[in-house]
Amino acid sequence: MKTEKLYYKNPLQTSCEAVVIEKHPQGLIFDKTVAYPEGGGQVGDVGFLTRTSDNFQIPFFNTTKIKGRNIFLEDFPSIKVETLIIHHIDESFLEKIEEGDIFILEINKKNRSQNTLHHSALHLALMALEDIKPGIDQKIIGAKITDKYGRLDFAIDYKFSPELLKTLEDTCNKYIEENIPVEIYSHPKEPEALYWKCKNYSVPCGGTHCESTGNIGVVKIKRKSIGKYSERLIVEVPENNNFLNSYK
């Protein structure tokens, strides 16, 4: 038993009809979902669940994955595939719901669109940084992608200079202006082991992404010191109504 991940088939789909297949202490598990679960640093989707039989509506405040099958592939991070996905709700609602109930799942489009923009922008920033400091991707020790920012933490013994940040920002915005296509493709041995590719740069990533760099709009980049031997790179993307309106 697993949850069908509709966000891989159509990343712009924001609602679907689904059946409750399991009640979990933290929420509900459905046979399918459009809600992206927390993973790879990206926060989980939020939204509403509406029961079709009586229009009973419940907010879900996070989405996470459990169980699944571990995979170990050469040159790919160890991940779980074929997972179940929990839509987190207040536990007081659980007694009012039964397995087999049918719900309309709807994600918060604005939240998803900004998460997606920040995730894609963070890839552009790392792509630009790799050109200047090859191998720095091996120094990543943390990541977080939200609707407000995207960040990467590095274990390095120097600080990102203002000149470097300006170069990264200019390069990212140049890529955006060029409207370069982005490709998402699967590992030949595992359909859920996904890659993000732009130009000749490819990295393992199963997050949500724009179809082209031009969707992003504009990127601002800054840094933060988080220790003597660690540095944080932060990207920020203003709200983009054109991209938001592409969600269905």
C-alpha cells in the first residue's frame, strides 16, 4: 500500500479527489494526493480537506511521508520511495472520520508557488556557486526551502564576500532573463529517484520546481554567519503572480 504522488505527474495540479486508506495518530493517509510532503529541505504543503458526502472541511497544516522502501543507487542519495503520505490535522477531527471516506484535497496555491520558486532559485544559486568554487556542493550540511526563503548551509572556513554574492545574484538573474528550460527526469532504475537539470548542471532532487528559469522572476541573495566554520547562503524571491496563476 502506498500513496500515488500526483505532484510528480502534474506539478501544477492543486486539488484531487482521494479516499482515506489509513487513520494515523497525526493525520490522514489517502490513496493519492497533490500535496508535496516535507523532504529534501522543502517544507510540506498545507491546505484543506473537504469530505464529499457532507462538505465537512478540515485544514491540514503539514504533509510528511512515512514507511516506504529504501533505495541505494550509485551517485544518488539514499532515499525512501513508495511512501505513505500523512496530511497532518488536529487530532480532535480523527474520531469524525472513517477509512473509506472520500475527500477533495486542495493545497494552498500561493504557499506552494512560493516554495517552488525558492527551491528553483536555490538550485540556480548553487549552480552559479559551483562555477566559482567547484566541489562546494560536497560542503553542504543543511538546507531549508519555504515560501519566504531558500537557504543552504556550508561547512567552510571562510565567509562569502559581498563581491561573490553580487556575482551570484547577477548570474542567477541572467539565467532567469534567458528563460532556460528546466528538465526533471528519473533515474533509469527508480522512477521516484529524480534529478533537476538546467543547462549542463544536474543534481538529485525530488522537490517541486519551475519548468523554466524565467518563471522565477528575480532573485536576491545574501549570507549569514552561523559559526566559525560554517556559512549560510540565502535566496529570496518576491511574490510572483504570473507563476501563481499557472496553478490549476
